[in-house]
Amino acid sequence: MAKTILVVGHRNPDNDSISSAVGYAYLKTQLAAREGRADEVEYVPARLGKMPSESAWILEQNGIEAPRAIKHVHVRVRDVMTPDPVSVSVEDTMLHAGRLLRKHNVRSLAVEDADGRFLGLISTRAIAERYISATDELEEGDPASSMAVASSLIDSLSQKVGELMATNVFVLDEEDLVKDSVEDLIASELREGIVLDDDGRAIGIVTRSDVTTYPKRQVILVDHNETLQAAAGIEDADVVEIIDHHRIADVSTANPIQFLNLPLGSTATIVALEFRRHGIDIPPHIAAVLLSAIMTDTVILKSPTTTDIDREQADLLAAIIERDVTEFGLEVFKTRGGEDDMPVEDLVGADSKEFAAGDDTVLIAQHETVDLPGVMAREAEMRAYMRKLVADRGYATVLLMVTDIMAEGSQFLVEGNTRIAERAFDITVNPDGGNWMPGVLSRKKQVAAKILL
């Protein structure tokens, strides 16, 4: 069974987070195939939330499946269970069950009804107990009692499995967290738990040893290296690589890993560089995805985070898909759709990141638009939602950058402790209309960096 390694971006994923996960998982898959390890490892792109509209569009346009939606990287029951347990019919004989136990070298069999639904477990322990119970009538030196015991044991071979199976079996769901299941499984009368699907069929079996010593889930982080932005359970996972273009934060690892952190405008640029470093051709569908991420993260190469390397890689990717860079970038931005009826939680929170500022947590959100007046017409609604975030989640400050791509600046809306923003940018926060910040396009370099000083 191939080992699964998740390639995952940050919470509230933006297009760079989604596209980098897709591109890097593809690259790692190609490298594994070149090294003859295709059957040993599976690299799966994943996401921690709803996909941005431009990500959904670019993936659909190129026939690429959306990254797997996950909520955490805690070890699940499905990660430790033995899948597809050997089964036996409730009407089968104990002789047949015993032969199956021996043939497959297992300790338990799942007992099924005629429709394949789980009824109970039959184990070597149950057979042993049946044999031992037969000796209760044995009187030492008494041939008659010996014959009776032997007859009883022979009769047991033709007994139906349903007569000896255990029904008090601990049942688990494959998505249950192992850490939440350990105590119940250890305390259960049997040594095994059964994993059922929605139709009541056995899809896995879990033993006590499975849940007391279990492997961690392996993950590759892209576009972040900060615990606050990572998947729940990251502290219990095995981070095997990090590919990022942000500040170095607090994700720690048990072993040395490849940590590729470059001051570029997009993580997708780093992924493109890795393709070339390893001599792996970038197919058009992956080139389109990576280019879309460079366009959104650098605001069509206008952001101050944009470097000559970003421009170079953008040109190379555009050549692969035979498109003009700027024209393609504008097309990607236009797929974000109308902002008049966009849910306010998406308008404010679709591209938002948490940052630790001393003892406080600050949420910095960004919405990029080509229609600033249209977005600002919903200011009251956006501010109400921002205040709710402060109250419900305990943020010290919520700062929303409404970035005008064409005018190359951002309107700042701030709720909560406005002094944090005022000190960082030497402004007086305007509670009505916000503050226009000309030239401010980058959350990472121009906003978060100042707040976190």
C-alpha cells in the first residue's frame, strides 16, 4: 500500500496556496516515478477550506481535479486500520472459519449476513475458549469423559459461526481521530475494533497495538510555515518539506528537511524553478495553474514583492501555454465574478491570514478588485462582519485590504484595536470610508511586515 503524503497550503487558501499544492504534488509524483518509487508513495494535493473562484476556474479549464478538502492532519482511524478485513458468513462452520484464520494468518474474522453487513467478530480467542470450555467435563483418567470431550470438540467444528461470534464489538468510523479512540478501544472487552462504512459493511479492523503506537501523517507545507495558518494537528504531523516565500515562523520538525524559502512574489514561482532544477518538463495544464498563481499573488506583476525571477518564470510559463502574460492575468482576475452578491464572509475572509503579534492575534484579509467603488458600497456590511470576527474569535485587530488592481493601492478598513494599524502605518484610522493607501498591494511585504515589527 502506497504511503500518502499530503501537499497542503494554508487556511483560507488563496490561489497561490491551491496552485502551488497542485503543481508541487505533480512534480513530486513525476520525481517518484523517475526514481522507481511510484508504487511506494502518493503525493496528494489538499486544501484547508473553500477554493477561490479563480482557482476553481483554472483547474476546471485544465481538467484538473480539485485538491482534497481536509479539516486537519491528525492521525485518523483509516490511517492505522487494516483495510478490507477477511470475512466469513454467519452461516459458515467453525471449521471453515478456522481454516480462514490460519490461511490468512489473522486473529479475527468479520462475520457478515447474506447482504454483506457486519454482524460480529469470530476470533482465535473465541475458538480457544470454546475448546477450553469443553474440558470442564473432563475427569482425569476417565476414558468416557475423554471421549465426551473429544466428541464435543468435533461437534464444535460443525457449529455455525453465528453461535460463537462476539457482538459487543467497538465500532469506529474511518474519519475518527485515533487520539479520541485509544481509551475506548483499550477499555473494550475485545482486543479489536471494527470500522464500518455508511452501509454497515466492514471496511477495516483496528487492534490495540494499532492505536498505541501509530505513525504520524506526513505533509508537505506550501505557501506557509506558520502554526496559526497551518492545518489543525500540525504539531502531531510529520512535516517532511516546506516550500514558501513568507517569513520564517514557528513550524518545527523532528528531523532535518528540505525547507525552501525564497524572497519571491509567489510560491508558484518557486515550484516552477523546482521543475527546471530537476529537469522535469512542465505540461501546459500545470503551467497554466502555476502562472495563474503568479498573476494573483503579484497582482499581475505589479506588487512590490515581484522580482525579476517572477517575471522570468511568468514569461516561460506563458510561452508554454502560448498566452500573453498580462492578458492572461486580467482574465484570471475577471473570473472572481460579481462582488455585488458575493457572500460577505467570502468578501472579507476568503483570503485572510492570522498573525501572532506579541500576545495578540491579528487577522489581515485582502480582497483584490477592479471595482473598488462597488466593493466599498458594502462597507457597512463588511465592517459588521469584521466586528463579529473580533468578538467571536478574539482577534485584537481585523484589517481588510481592499486592493484596487488598476489604481495600484488599497483601501484599509480596520476594526478592533485600531492603534495597531495606526502605529504601524502612521495614520489615523478612519471609521467611515477607510484609509486609502497608495502603492500598497502586498499583504506580506507592506502590511504584515510592518504590523509584526
